[in-house]
Amino acid sequence: CWINAAGCLLKGSNLFLDEFSNGYWYNKSPLHMISKEAFFTFPGLYTYFPIPGEEFGGEGTSDYVASDGTFFSTKDMDMHNVSTWEKFKLGVFAWKKQATQEERDHLKHCLDTAKRFRQKNLLKKGDVNAASFLDNHPSAYDHLKIICYGSDKLPTHSAFEVNMEEKSIGTSKSKLTTPGDGTLFATNWQLIPGGLKREIIMAEEGSNHVTLVNDRKLQGVLLDAFFSGDELKKASAKSLLK
């Protein structure tokens, strides 16, 4: 059994672009969890930016849009190029007039590695939804019971507004939103590579990307999956969740 709770950014997003410049504030509250300097150092966070050739999962065709509603492609907004970050004063360029060579090298390494990762793992055989994307014939995965658990009830970031003339991106507020769990598009957490069969289960009313992991409903899904046919073990595990 494969339980995909909350999902991940397989389709890509610029969701964390503001955090690269300002750090991570929990749910936009006064609670500052990760500084901008620390956020800048995490190589894995750069892998979320989509690359040319990927299908976008939010509203429109990309996560960058002009004030008139025109979308910019991943070629127009090459987030895997250090010059783009410098041009729009993103990341380290947002808080430093002059980045050190070490900082520039670190950013270039992160962006280059992130691009290779997405090219190798998400564009390796074209359409991520196609059976050809899989390493084996789809029948090789028939033994898996795949469950996707999440929400499509909350407005979720889809795109930031870009002003090409002023060389600015309004990362403090989403220009466009799309149905999701408050963090991920519904199309993201419902995606299973290769188009394999999956069961989609909606989270409890009011749950978001973070809180849904505590849903009683999800606990029931997990107990049924892990202890199918063994009511004694299921009851024992359930008692630990009280």
C-alpha cells in the first residue's frame, strides 16, 4: 500500500520564492522559523522550480503573470539562472547589494543541480502522466493500493505578479490562487506518476497542508491499510493514537 498524504511538488511551483528573500514565517505569523540566510543554503528547496517542458498544475500556463493577465513562460522567467535572481533582486540579492563570489557559486550550484534533478526524474520520458514515464510496465505496480489524501477546499498559491519594466516580482502576495490544501495545488497532491490507478480521499473539513496529518480520518485510512484483516493489531495501534 502507498499512502500519499499531502503529496509533493511534482508539477513544480515558485511557492517558496518569498522565503528565499525574507525567510520562513509560519503561516505568515510573527513566528519566524527559518531565517532568509538559512533558507538560502538549502539545496533541496531549489528543486521545486519548474523547468521548460513541464506541464503546469495551477491556474493558466505558469506561476508568473503580468498585471494584464499575460503569463510568462519558464523560458521568460529562467529561475535556474543566477542572472534572473540578480535582475529581480531575489534571494541573497534581496538583502545584499553585492553577493560574494562564494554566495553566487552556491546559488549557481543549487540551481544547476535542481535543474538536472527535474530533467532526469520528471522529464526523463516526457509526460509524467503517461505509462511510458514508468521504469516498468504498469502491470508491475498492480500490487500497490495507492491512496492520495488531501484537500481542494483552500485557495492555494498559483502565481506571483511580474513587472518586467520595473524588474520586480510581487512575492509578498499571490496574484492568482487555485484549489488546493493551502500549500499544494490539488493537481499536485493527486498526481501519481505514470497514470497509475489511485484512490483520492478528501481531508476533513478545515484541514490544511500541515494540520491534515492529524486528521482522525487519515488515521483511520492508515489503520485500515496497515492492519487490514487484523482487528486486534488495529485496535492496539488505535489505542496509541488517543
